[in-house]
Amino acid sequence: MTVGIVVFPGSNCDRDVRWALEGCLHLSTRFLWHEERDLGGIDAVVLPGGFSYGDYLRCGAIARFAPVLEAVRDFAHGGGPVLGICNGFQVLTEMGLLPGALTRNQKLHFLCEPAPLEVRPGTCQWLKSYGEGEAINLPIAHGEGRYQCDADELQQLEGEGRVVLRYGQNPNGSVGDVAGLTNQAGNVLGLMPHPERACDPATGGTDGLRLLASVLA
Amino acid sequence: MPLFSAHVQVSLRSSVLDPAGEATRAAAARLGVDGIKTLRIGKSIHVELEAPDRATAQAQIELLSDRLLANPVIEDWSLELAETHGGQQA
């Protein structure tokens, strides 16, 4: 089992994700530089947090055209598990693997705090070890995490059970309290909270461990 | 080949909250500028492009605007295109 961690210029959670996967879960990882195209031997892909390409134009807008993401798109369409955390979630929406967009937090502040969440795993592969309606706590750290889509789309996403993570106390103005979304097949998950920062009691809880460990099962 | 100059204006769709615009509006009131009903912040992008003719230039900039400069989920864009000669606006 090898997890590929995509590294863009400006990624800054790539090493945190490696630490969580290798140090806490004893998985092997491989960094995938943004110019790579070969995902051979990779069983799951993580798009980590950070500021890919300096967030120029819009968060994730430039990253979307990185060569590695052509391979990630094929990998996702083939059913491969793909996880986008924070900036990774923004990239997934920009590349159209998940609907909607992430915009500036309602109150403009960069938010860095624990976020109580409700999990509705449905068919999402990354959340299969969580119970329906389970309450967990994961840290958030973002300035542009306000999920936005139109009312019809939100209703459809809700109806399809794709709003798999919801804020208990909406911190950023996201429509529908959306903190995380999955695709129709359930193999792609995008979320603003950082599961890799909640994998050891020393860093504030372990609620993120099962999410990352789900790729093992 | 003819040179074209394009100004693309990108703005948040009216249905999308613009918190930075709201904060700026509040600051304007503190400056003493009253009566501002709307203040929305967007982006202005200037592009110079060589193309065989105006229709091609228009199509290229429209593609650029729709697929890269703006995200149609949250943003609208508009375009002004002109042919330039020797760096001067025609």
C-alpha cells in the first residue's frame, strides 16, 4: 500500500500528511511532484493543504492545470481513492471532480481552531469507519473555506448523501454547513478540516486517524 | 500577425457574498464617504494576444476567461477587445 502525496509549489501540509501516514499508520508514501505523470504503484492519492502556486488568481486555479492532475483525474475516474484536504479540496472543485467552489470566509479572518463536525459517511470510502451522525473534532486552518454552490445544487447534493461532513458551528459561512463533500462514486473526498493534524494525542486528538486509515481496509 | 489587447473584468456573481467588498464599504463610511449602497471587488486582467484575425482573438480570450480567469460557479466576466498597432490602442 503506497499513498501518493501531491506536492505543488506552495504546498505546506505535504510533510504533515507524510508524518501522519508513515509515522502514525506505518504506510508507505511517495511524493508526487506537480510535473509528474506516472502514478504507477500508487494505491491512493492525497492533495494536501497549503497555497499551491501562491493561490494566484484563485485558490487551486493554477494547480488545476498541473500535469500530475491529469493523471489524478484518470486515477479518480478509474475508482482510485483521492483525498483533498483544505487547498486540496479547493483544487478538486477547480478541476471539477467535486462541484461548487470555496470562497473567502464570511468574516474575512483566517480561522485556525478546532471544529466540531458531524459525519454522514454514506458511501464515502474515506469515511467508512465512522458511524452515521458521529460527532468528531478536527482542526481547521483556512482563509477561503466558505463553500458555495447554488440552492438547487445543494439540494441535489444533500439528496444524494454527498454532504458527508458538516460543521457543528458553521465557522465560515459555508452554505448548508458543508465541511466536506464526496463524489457520486464515493472514492473522492474533499474537506476543509485537516485530518492529518488529528492523528496523535500530542497534536490535539486522533479523530483524523480513521479517515486516513480507511485506505488500508 | 495582428496584435490584440483585451481587458477582462472578473466579478463575483451577485448572488455570492463579497465579504472583502463589505469590509471596504464599512471603511468608506468611516472615511466619511456616505451613501454607498454597493461595493463589490473584482479583478481586471489585461491580455495582449497575437491572432490572425479578430474573431480568433475573441474566441481565444473567451476560452481563457471562461476556463481560467473566472470560475463560472462563483464569478461573471466581461471582455473588451481591441486591435492594437505598435503598442498603441487602435
